[in-house]
Amino acid sequence: MYNLKGGVGKTTSTHSIAAALNELGKKVLVIDIDPQSSLTFLITDAEIEVTTKDVLLDTKTLDECILVGENFDYIGSTLELTFAELEASSISDNYDYVLIDCPPSMGVFTLNALTASNSIIIPCQCELLSLKGLSILFEALKIPMKKLNKNLKVKGI
């Protein structure tokens, strides 16, 4: 899920779509790369010891960071992720779907998520500023879609 605007439902959409795919019998992994960690808080209130920071800093493998949730597996986030340098990692082939909750910025975390993804879902509220922001978002996506991932498609808004 990606949008430059915060508060449009990226995290809620990621969580809801993951739960719906689970109900359809799909194996789902969600990855929280937003340092605000809201998706992680929705999934668990337990203290987690491995996070996306460990994957991104290459101190743990992707598989070592996957935690088993009630409805789907996940890799949680932490505020410490803000200080991490992102390195590309491959995603396991053990899942039908991998959903990535992105921060509301076009920083290094988001660029790596866009590079690793085959499609984007853009949550958007039906309000003037959100709709106006779509044109800015599509302009911002031109370079990553051209230079980093030519196969990246917008799946829906």
C-alpha cells in the first residue's frame, strides 16, 4: 500500500486485505516498513524481538524475521527503523501474497518496496486534498516505475 499522503488508510487496507486473503485460504505475509509501526501494533501488542530493521541491516534473514500471526504471518516494524539503511532483500516464495505497508514518503524504504513489488494499491480518501495529491503521487511514481521496476503496475485506487 502506498500513498504520499498520511492518514488515507494504507495500514488499515493492508491489514484488511491480508485478513480477507486469509479467509480465502491464501497464505499471506505482511511486511511493515513504516517506522511508525502502526500495522505491527494492529497485529500484536506483544514486544517483538525481530523486525524489518533486522532484515534491512542484514543481521537476520527474511525467514528468521517472519512471525506467525493469528490470521497471517508478518514482519513487524519498529521506530528504530528510521535509523536503518535499506539493503535489498529477496522475498520468500512461501506465500501467495506479500503485502507491504509503506510510509507516506518517497524515501529509501518505499523505493525498495516499489522495486520488490509487482503492483501498487493506492488508498485514497474521497476528499479534496487526497484527490489533489493523486496527481503529485503519479508524478512521483514516474521515475521509480521507469528506472527501478518497469513491470510495476497500479492495481487500484
